[in-house]
Amino acid sequence: MYRLAEDELLEIYRLMTLIRRFEDKVAEMYTRGKITGFCHLYAGEEAIAVGALHGLYDKDYVVSTYREHGHCLAKGASPRVVMAELFGKSTGISKGRGGSMHLFDPVLRFMGGYAIVGGGLPIATGLALSIAYRGDPEVVCCFFGDGALPQGAFHESLNMASLWKLPVIFVCENNFYGMGTLVQNAICQEELYRFADPYKIPGIRVDGMDVIEVYAAVSEAAARAREGKGPSLIEAITYRFRGHSMSDPAEYRSKREERLWQERDPIKRFRTLLTHERRIAPSVLDKIDQEETAVVDDAVKFADESPEPPLSELTKNVYVEE
């Protein structure tokens, strides 16, 4: 199974389970009014974040979108500080200033989620340019949705990254809908990975519900980038199990379509693979399920009991202080 040891496979399962438990709990807390504002959940897409980041090094950079809880957790952020951020508390990863769409931790090299569609693409390209200038071995992994491809920033970023052979991996999470608009109604090329061709970079489409397939594609792209061979474009086919945001009932999708994709649940598929092919006992996975449920419950308790940011913090980091 792509040369992964059992402890690595269990860590992959643990992270996907953590993200799913976390997002389900976020939905509950949002419904209860503990979390407010815009909130976009990642349930159903866990295999992309976990597979991609397992193929990178800790010192590699990640740039995300407004649907970034899963990316941030997979990068190593504490569920406590991410949940506290969603609660708007001072103990949050962005000290309560960012909320759901603006998680940020430079120590982890998680360089932010961005509310502007496609807004992370030029930032990721700039980070890759700085790496190239310094001659460092790191790469940048930039996540974005299918809705970002019509943006000029997508084409400008791919052009510059290709021209200068920058160490950046562009990962398009194609979940078929930009908000409520079907991808075929917004983009002239339905095979999105083919947008790599005009920019003379490798493009590949992978099953975004298969964590090992994502891991293999990103590992190869990262190795290529570290060798100075430039960027890659990976289109990962996936499906969000909830609406675009917590305020979206997703009535534009049929129940049959949702049911068919839920049958391809990436966590259930991976669990079946572990138990059947690697003969891992279901009790081992059940224990992980219970542990991650407890981790998320603890994160909620921590967030709920954390203090609100004081009023004295309101104007900090707004203007440059001399």
C-alpha cells in the first residue's frame, strides 16, 4: 500500500476521523449558537487534506481556502485552539480575530485560510518564490476549490510558477459546486487538471475520496518540486457532504446524488481497506474513533471555558505602531 507502515496508516485514519468528528461537532455548536458568522465544513473531503499533508514534510508550507479546518488540523494544529478560534475566544489560533475562515499559524507554516475565492493562489506563488530565492528545500501546497479556476489569479499564478519553476503544488479540490453553481456551468473545461497543459506543467486527476491515491500524487509532485523541476497541478475529485456553508441547505443537489457520494465516504473506504487488506482489527480502529471523539469533546470544553478577547485588543494589529 504505497510502502506505508502500519503506524502511518493508523495515523492517517486517526487524522481523517479527527477532522470528521471535529466538523460534525462544529455543525452542532453552530446550530446551538456557540459559533456564528460564516462557517464552511470539510466533511467528505478529509482524504485530500490528510493524504496531501502526509506526502509533505513538517517544514513545508500550506496555503488554504475558507474551507480550511481540515487542512489546519492535518497540518498539526491543536483541535483546542482551532475550536476556540471558531468560538471567537482569545485562546484561538488567531486569538479570536479570524474565525472560521482565517486560521493562521506561522510556526506550523500554515499560512492561512482566505475568504476571497482564489485569494491564496498568488500568496502561495509568492511563498514559493521566496523559497526559490533562498535556495531552501521546502515546497508550498496550495489548496483551492473548483470555483477558483475562472479567477484571473489562478492563471497568473500557474503562469508565473511555471515560468520560474517554483516549488509549489496546486491542489484543486473539485467538489463539483462553486457555492450552488455546477462546475460545468462555470468552467469551459470539465477536466480541470488539463488547465496545466497551456502552462507546461504536469497535471493529474486523482480520486479525492482515496487517501492513498492523493498521498501518492502529492508525494511525487513534492519530490519533483524539490528537484527544481517546478510546479504541478493536481485535481482531486471529491464531494462535500454538507452545503456550501452552514446557511446552505444544498437544495440544488439531488438526494440520490448525495447518497451515491456518501457511499464512497473516504473514511469508511479506508477503514475497509485497513481491515481487509492489512488485517488490522476493527477494535483498534474503534479505539481510535473513541479517542478522537474525546479529543473533540475536550476541544469544545476548552473553547467554551476560554475568555473572550478583551476590548483592549480591538485595535491591535490594525495599524502599524511606531
